[in-house]
Amino acid sequence: MALRVSFVVCVTSFLLGILFTHWIADSLTLWKSPDILDEHLWTAASYYSVLARMPAFLLYFLAAIVSLGGITILWSLGDGQAENLMFDGGSIFLYGTVAAVYLYSVIPTFQNFLSLPLHNSSTVYPPSLRTSTLDLASNNLICSVALTGILLLQAGRWWAEHKDGEDDDAPVMDKPENSDSRAVTPPRKSAKAKKLKTKS
């Protein structure tokens, strides 16, 4: 169980680190509309253009890592324990959200940056690429928040299991029974019985 949680945390942290590197471009365009300079847009587009020309084997490697992470969460969810249904159920929902955003929004948008036009400091940024650039920054932020949520859920699951383990290991004190716990004192001999004993 701990091995599966560790693997999910490692995969999620790896993907989150990849998204953090996109901040080089996303920070130039996020939350700055409509005061975004063409210079910032060109810088972000140049970064996305490099990503769009990424070698195919890197994409396959990334897809394999993502698939293994999703399979591991589903495997943990299949245990049927109460904490798994809550924490892993939320994790697989967020994980599926990230995968859907990338498959249906981010990856198709990258295709727009394969043929980036030549530009200089005075070149006006193409309006057709403006929306794609802003959408990429927003989608990367959505995926980053979702992956952070997975880390929080897995940390909550670990805490819950650790707390349950401490409760199970706590010593249980036996309660004394009311009827049997009273000390039985031997009956006192009467004075008459003592006199009989001395006479004999």
C-alpha cells in the first residue's frame, strides 16, 4: 500500500515539475490581458514552438509515465476500503481531468506553434495565435492546480492510515468486573467458636 502511494506521489510530482517549467512562458501572459505586450507573446510562442518540436520518444516516455500513474491510482481504488474510495476517488477524478485537458486542449493547441513566423522587435503578434497562447497558459494552470490537489489527497490518505495504525496499536485496558473484582475477606470467627476451640 505504501509503495503504491509513493509511486503516485512521485509521478504526480514529476508531472507537476514539468508544468512548473512552463511558467517561463505562462507568467508572461497569465492574468495580464489586455495589457500583454507583443514581446511577451513572442517569447511565450517561441517556448511553445520548442515544445511542439519535441522528439517523439519523449512524448512516448511521458505518456507511459502518465499511464502508469493512472493505473496505480485505479489499483489502489480497487481495494474497496473506505479511505481509498474517498482519497483515491478524488485523485482519479483530478488525474482524469488533467489527462482530458491535455489530450483535448493542450496537445491540439501545440500544433499551432509548429510553423512560427519570423519576427523581430517590431513585428505585430498574429491575432490567430493570441488566443492559443492565452489558452495554453490557462490550461497549464488548471493542470497544476489539479495535480497539487492529488498530492494533498494522497497526503490526507497517508495521515488517515497513519492515525488508524496508531489507534490499533494503542493498548486496551481491561476493565475490572464489578462482581469478581471485590476482594473476598475470610469470615471472622466468633468468640463462642474461639472458646470451643480452646476447651478442646
